[in-house]
Amino acid sequence: MVTIQKTTNIPLLPLRGLLVYPTMVLHIDVGRNRSVAALEQAMLEDQLILLVTQKEMHDEQPGKEDLYNFGTVAYVKQMLKLPNGTLRILVEGIARASWSNYTALENYTTVDIDVKEESADKDVETIALMRTLLTYFEKYARSSNKITTETIDTVTDIEEPGRLADIIASHLPVKISDKQEVLEMLNVKKRLDHLIIRLHDEQEVLDLEKKISAKVKQSMERTQKEYYLREQMKAIQTELGDSEGKTGEVAALRKRMNESGMPEATKEAVSKELDRYEKLPTASAESGVIRNYVDWMVSLPWSKKTEDRMDISHAEKILNRDHNGLEKVKERVLEYLAVRQLMKSLRGPILCLAGPPGVGKTSLARSIAESLDRNFVRISLGGVRDESEIRGHRRTYVGAMPGRIIQGMKKAGTVNPVFLLDEIDKMSNDFRGDPSAAMLEVLDPEQNSAFSDHFIEEPYDLSNVLFIATANDLSTIPGPLLDRMEIISIAGYTEIEKTEITKNHLIPKQLEEHGLKKTQVIFKDEAILDLIRYYTREAGVRGLERQVASICRKVAKIIVSGEKKRVTVNSKTLEEFLGKHRYRYGQAETENQIGVATGLAYTTVGGDTLQIEVSLTPGKGKLQLTGKLGDVMKESAQTALSYVRSKTKELGVDAEYFETHDIHIHVPEGAVPKDGPSAGITMATAITSAILNRPIRREVGMTGEITLRGRVLPIGGLKEKSLSAHRAGLTTIICPKDNERDIEDIPEIVREQLTFKLVSTADEVLALALDGGF
């Protein structure tokens, strides 16, 4: 037996999924560089090395905290280099030891060890424990068929109690953590007692496995026998015209009918159909029709429901986890939960999430279902133009089936699912009927408690269902159908919300889908912002996700080709990956300009800034408008000019001035159509600036409609317009006084950096916008 001469600076060899006990002799394959270096150092010294097991098997470079603090001092008896570069060593365990002073050198790690002595008194109690342990081990070995007879004989010949416990522990199919627990037991009696208990438990598990295996075998034999008898019965029934073969099938269907919880009237109707089915021969066409009908009826959920989780904080947590922004939708769901909790019962509301594609309407419905602990089912209504798609077909038709509503309820499996009616605005109608008219009964809380499907012909209760519809364009939904739904508009995500969505949802999702780790690709904030501003223009985030996926694909190619192990995506690399900027966004002027006012516009993909330019030339008083303006903006321009002309005295210009000068109003980017009632005060300011030859403050943006008397009327989309102003570098926003309530919807971080000037008249606008006042 090798003796331990020193206890300091012992090379450390971490083991993965393996543990060595003292007195054990076994081969180990070593391939990690630091482990190889530790072995070579041990061979240069006294051939002693400390074997310590890793806590996690998959750690390639384990540190101090990743190793158990107890190991085995071993003697390297032999070392052989294999063709693949790894080392195969033969080691012999010598003693238990704890370690300290973990020192990570350049090539390997050393530790100081404290060799532990075992309490090895072989008294009567120890002998009794050894005999009991051997008895359990022999029984287990013979039952498991995984331990050879030679191993049993070898273990039986061991007389040292500590060694006996260690050898038996090494043969047990337990986790490494359990084997480590045995290694750290210095009290031999305690170790023997612990292993007796473990062997007893393992034996019970083994016996149970055998029982289960025997049952499975018996069941398979019985199944084969039943199959043979069933085939015989089928042959007999064929000869008899199958008049008696339905008895078992009808009994099973009747049992399902009684257990379904359907109303008595419905049960009576189904029972009559079953009686008819039993009397009809199988070859009859009507037999198949009735069989299909009964199967649908007993498969539908009639009384089974899930228990709503009325935890508002839990629901809020899930909604916030899955979606950034959309505060009004979240608030509506929480209100529903609160009322449901107080009332104990409440008919499911009909919500309609209206907004552009990609803003998360469908995923929001899934989150609502999860927050309520309800089943979720979705049907797509895009392109549906047949009324029978909703109400089902008459049973007399060949291939008749229930409508999509009943099919969805069967799929949901409960009477109170969250039911998503996707793309409800895409339904159309033709000579086969109007499906939107059929949806009226589905979505009317006063009628859907007795919904009638042509196929099942019995009233079905939909009042417990939480219907959620989605739509892109409300104008295509018929008025009566729209009246039955509570509309929740989702205008789209702001730039700040898109940034958070990209960080928290899109990037992690795409990294996982492309097999990338977080450490392999890092997205800088500047790159995410550029991605949103210059490579996408949308209300939602679908296009943004596609761009992130494109970047991930290019990063994957770089990493696999070996060019880099880690890629940082910043503004420069973004341009290399995706090319030159595809879009531009409005930016503030660098200095005050004459006849150029900055307006704020609302688009389907958020807010933007518009530079409205006015030029005066000698002429006959004509007004020219360019920039592909819509009718509403043209009217705003006419109104703004009329207002300015009414202020000739205040402006200090001759009344004939407008008869001798032509006015040209231009809104750049003429290829892009522009329309809307919010550019009135901007045009009036630009015209006044050009007439007075006075510059307009470059840091001011404005939005608001104007009347002939100079009143400023309220507008919509102030949140999106304010965000575009903030993005463009503006610091002051002039907006109608009636829009004061909308300022609360603007994110706080933007409100703090903008100054809002609320105005009621155009004179106030001119005083604030013109450099030096009005």
C-alpha cells in the first residue's frame, strides 16, 4: 500500500460522472488539457493525485465552487497515451481527504489535503452490520441481473468493514451526489447502516419494477387473446349480417352519453338516435350518419369546466411577462377578473382587439387564457364566406360536419375556454350565405346560451366562453356584428416599447431558434435602435423579428466557419449584415428657418415629423399645394390661408399683398400620400413666417386643426406624435388644449424631456412658434 508522504501542493484531477473510493483500482480516460497537465506533474513527483468529483457533469472548465470539498487521494499506477490524444491511467484509491488552498496555476490546479482516518473498530455490532449488508447485497445482485457472480464472490471475501461498504456503494445504481455522501462518511458503522437502508429501498424498487413488467406482459397476452377472439367475432357477425355486433359499441356510447353531463332534453334526443342506430344494419348509409352524429354529441363538453384562477396579481404578472405596453388591454382583463371575483359569476365578455398586423393580438389572447388557467382554442376566419362554416351542415348532406364553433368547443374540451376568433374582419359573403350574420348569434350574450348548430340540432351553451376576436380593419365588419363586441384598439408599439420587446422577447427567442448562446452574440442598444428606425417601418414587431432572425443567421455562419467565437452587433456591423439604411425618420432642423414649420403626423406605423415649407413669389394670389396631399390637408391649407389673410392688420401687411403674391405650400416626400386633420396650425405658422420674413423656432413641433376664426381643435395620436418629436430632437410641443388628457398616456421618460404648450387659438401658436414672439 502506498503511503502519503506530503499533504501540500497535490495536483487536482476533476472527475465527470465518476467517483473513486479508497482501495478501488480502475482505469480512467483523461482528455482535458488541465487534467493531462495535472497527471504529468503527478508522475514527475510521487505519482499521487487528488480525485474530486464535479457537481455538474457538463462543466468543461470547473472552478473551485463546482467541485465537492471531499475526494480520494489516489496513486497513479500506470499511464498510457491513446491514439486520439487522451490519456488512459490506472489509479488506486488510497485514502479519503478534504482539500483547501485551491491554487489554479497556468496549466493545472493544486490543493492542500487533510487525510481523514476512518473509525475501524470491528466489534460485534460492526460484524452484524457487515453480514446484514452482504445479505441485502447478494439478494439485490441476483435480482438485478446486472452484477456478475464473480463480483458477488469478491465482495463476500472482503473482511474490512470500510472497504466492504465502499465496494458495495460503487456498485449501486444511485446518483453521484449519493455516492459522494457515502465517501464523506468517516464513521464506518454509520456508512454500513446507510447502505443497508439504501439497498433495502433499491430492492423494493426492483421488486416493484418486476411486478409492473409481469403485469404488462400479462396484459399483452390478454390483448393478443382478445384480438384473436374479436377477429373470430367479426367473421361470425359478417355471416349474420352484423345484426348483433353493435351491442357492445352502443353500450359504450350510451355510457359516454350518461357521463357527458348533457341536458336531459339533449340526452333524450341522443338516446333515440342510439336506439335507431342499434336496429339499423351496418351496411346502411344512414347507420354511418347516425354513428358520426352520436360520436360528436358524446365528445362535446357539456358540463366539464376549468376553475378560473382569480388571482389578479398572477394575471398581471403573466400579461407583463409576455407583452410590453398594451396597458389598456391588460387593464380590461384585470377589470374582468375583479368583477368576476366579486360577482362569483359573469357572462364571458366579447372582446375585439383591433390593430395593425404584428402587434401581438393573437399572443395576447393566449396570455389571457394562461392567466385565467383556461383552455385556449383558436379558429381563423380569414376567407370564410360560407354560413355553414359557422353553423355547420345539415346531417342529411354527405360529409356533413358541425361548424367551426362546435369543432372548437370539442377541441377545447371544456365549456369555458378562451375562444379566439382570428381575423374576424376577413370574413366575406356570397351565394352560400353570410357568415357574419351567423356570428351574430355566437357573439350575442343574450342568445349564445342556446346556440343552434345545424349538425347537432340541439341548443349548446356558449355563455361561459370568453370570446376574443381580432381585426385589422374595423370598417369591413358589419355594424350589427361590431355592436356586439367591446372594441379595444391597439395603435401599435412605441419606439421605446419596441426596444424592450426586442431585448426581452425577440432576441432570446431567435437565439434559441438559431442554436446560439447569449455569450456568442451581443446586441448593443444603439444597434437595436437603428434596427427599429432604419430597417423597419411597422406598427408591430413582425418585420423587426425577421431582421433579428436575419442577423442571427449571419452570426451563426460566422461562428460555424470559425471566423469569430463571439460577435458584437453595433451600428457598424448592422450595416454590414443588413446593408444600407432602408428607411429614414424625421429629424429637427439644425437652425431656425423662415417659412419652414415642423408638424407632427400620425401614421399606421407610429408617429413621424413633417417639414411644411412655404414659398412666396410675385403673382396673382394663387395657392399651390404639392406633396401628394389628401383632401383634408388641402382644406386645412385653404383654412390656414384664410385665417392669415384675416390678420393682415395685425401682421402689418397691405390688404392687396395676397393679390400680388402666389403662395406655394409643399410637404416633402411627395411620393408618400399624406392626409389628416392635424396640420392646420402648422401651415398657418409657416405662411405667417414667410410673410413676416421671421424664422420659426427649430426646437418646436406642433399639431392641431385650425378654424377660420383661429380656434385650435383637438387631434388624435398625441402619444405617437410626441414620441416622434422626442426621437427627432424637438423639445417643445404645441398641441390643442382639449388634448391635455392625452398627455398622461405618454411614457414618463418622454414627458420629462418635452415641454407641452396647450393652446386654444392660433394667435397663441404664433406667439410660441415664431422666433421673438408674435
